[in-house]
Amino acid sequence: MTFSDFLSLVVDYTWGLPLVLLLMGGGLYLLFVSRFLPLLGFKHALDLVFGKYKHKNEDKADGQISHFQGLTNALAATIGLGNIAGVAVAISQGGPGAIFWMWIAALIGMNTKFFECSLAVMFRGQNYLGEVHGGPMFVIEKALPKKFRPFAIMFAVCGLVGTMALFQTNQLSAYMLDQYETPKLATGIVSSIFVAIVLLGGIKRISSVTSKLVPVMCVIYVLACLTIIFINFESVPAVFSSIFTEAFTGRSAFGAAAGIGVIQVLKIGVKRAGFSNEAGIGTAPMAHSNVKTNEPISEGFVAMLGPFMDTIVVCTMTALAILTSVDYQNLGDVTGIVMTTKAFEATLPGVGTHILGVAILLFSFSTMVGMANYNEKCWNYIFKGRFIFNRYVFIFWFCLTLVYGAISTPTDVINILDIGYGFMAIPNMFATIYLATKVKSKLQDYMKAYLS
């Protein structure tokens, strides 16, 4: 058995029906607990992000960054090549129907992120330098009985795998080789140098970079996709029809009965939604936990915007751009970033590739920085600065993984990350469900105090 075969086997077991049920079923349980109240606070979330609403004495609260920076930090890691290339992977693996299940997973995920990010602020801890930090590992350590402490270690160890930015350098290097004949190794090295420079500046530089990159990249990419969709507008109704129809009929490509096909399409949609917006995985709480606030529920509302912007908006733009521009079934083995590139070339010949290139550069670099922030928090939780495991060793480690991702095969990279995400989701969802009633109690108090 080759290494690639082994990874594929592990992914099949990791992302089996039990994990899908944990993410979707657990998410539905959280919806039941919250009675959809977080989703009703959408406008309040926007007011918090744009500074139209502030709580008393918030400036004196623990934390290092603003609500807006917390959201852009999280979006820097989630809105990335998963939205450009990951959607193409979902379509190639599960057809248009996979997009429908990405939507469903995202809507459920909005509520899930509300819970997990509220908990991350409620049960914040400190790293070995005394800085305020949080995430599922701190929630498990501080809020769950001691017998569950191994779950905290499990999350942090798996987080070192799941939050590697392998997919970003892999797809960026594939694009640069395909369009500009740039060697993959060169792309990996340049990417690692850029990320190292940002990381050396700490959390404030990371927040500064992401708060500038994220809005710009989103506007450029969404406008480009809207242009493609407008040009191919006559195809849009048929595309939406195929998304809804194939979500419940499955695809004949699976060579199985329709029911089995539907299950496969659902699993692909949930998996790719998890890779895209990371709801339930436990990454976003690590970004939102740094926010300067004395109201944990407020950051839960802000975090809820992530899956909406990431999957409902940006992923949908990519899916419509691809499905209205090319026949994905007749592209052979083409998938990922190359499939999206062909869609842009087909509708915007001559300029589409370069517009996409700008978006790819911004998306990939912002996600590398966002993922590095997550990876470092897992690293610090495990090693706590002991012996030689200081910050410079971490930066060297993370940058080395960027080079590895650039020269690896796309399938291996996706499988490695899917394995990491799968095993991160288990302790995170367990802790979130276990502590859901604590969040509900805080939510009710918050609604009475600020939204009644």
C-alpha cells in the first residue's frame, strides 16, 4: 500500500457517516437549544463588526484585537482557496448537488460557530507568555471535567496537521506553473518567506495584514464572479435546478443506487463545507478568542457571519461561475484551481486568468497567515515554550510545511487536511454540545440586556 492509498483509506474512515452525523446532527441539536435566536441577531452582528454598537467598558476588557479584526482573522483562514479550488473539488467529486449540502451545512454552521466562539471567549486562557488566548483546547481544559483533558491534547495535536496551509501553496503552485511556468518549489519558497515576515510581527501584525487583505480580495473576486454570472445569465436557472435536483438524486458516476449516491453527495458537501467555512472544526474559536470584549456572546454573534460570507456568498459565486461557464463532466481529470481557471478563461478570455491570478495570490497568502495563527496556538498549547520549541522553531516548521504543500500532489494534500480536520471536529463538537446549555443561559441574559 502506498502512502497515498493509506491517506485515502484513513479519510474514508475518518469522514464516515458518524462524523457527518456529529457535525450535522450536533449542529441541529444546537439549533434546537438556541431556538434560532442567534440567527435572528444577524443585524446586531453587523453593528458589532462595524463599530456601530459597543458595550460598556469594552476598551478595558481582556484581548488584543477588535471585533472587525477578529472576524477578518477568521475569514483570512476560511475565505481562501477552499472557496476557489475547494468548490471545484466538490463539483468534480459530487456534482452540482454537493453545493446544496454545502449551503445546508453552512446555515447550520452559522449557529454552531455562534456556540463554539462564545465558549472560546467564556473560557479563555493564557499561553506560556501570559498572553490571552483561547480555543477548544482551553475550553476543554477549563470547563470540562478533568477526565476529558486528553481531548484538549487531541485537538491541539490534530490542529498541527489540520491547520497546515498545504492546500494554499499546493493550488497556488499549480496555478503559477500552469499559467506562468513558475517551478512549484520556487512558489513554495517565496510563500514561506512572506509568511515568515508576517509571523515575526506577532498577532498585531497578523491582524493588520488580514484586516487589509480580506476586504480587498473579497470585493475583487466577487465582482469577477458576478461579471461571469451576468454574461452567462441565461444558464443560471438551469444551474440552480441541477443543484437542487442532484442533491436528492445523487450522481450516476457513483455507479450505485440513487440512495447511496445521495449519501455520498451529502458527505462530500459537508466535508467541503467543513474545509471551506470550518464550522464545528474548532479553528475559528482560536481567532475570535483574541477579541477585546467583556461579552462572550457578542463575539458569538460576530463569528456567526463567517459561514454566511464564506459559503453562502463566496462559494456560491464560484459554483455559479464554474457551472455556467464549462461542462465540468467533460474536463477529464481537471479539478481544483485549474477547473476554476478554465471557467474564467471561457467567459473572460485574455483577462479572466489574470483577474483570477490576483484573487488567488490574495486568497492564498491571507489564508497562509490565518492558518499560521491557528497552528501556532496549537503548537504553544502543546510545547508551552519548553526547551528548543520557541517561536523561531515554530516559524521554521510552518514555513517548511508550505514548501512541502507546494510540491505534493493535490489528492495527498486534501487527504492530509481532511484527516486533521476530522479529528479536530470530534473533541470540539463534543465540548460544544456538552456546554451548550451554558451558552444558552448567557444568550438569554444577553438578549434581555441588549436586544430586548
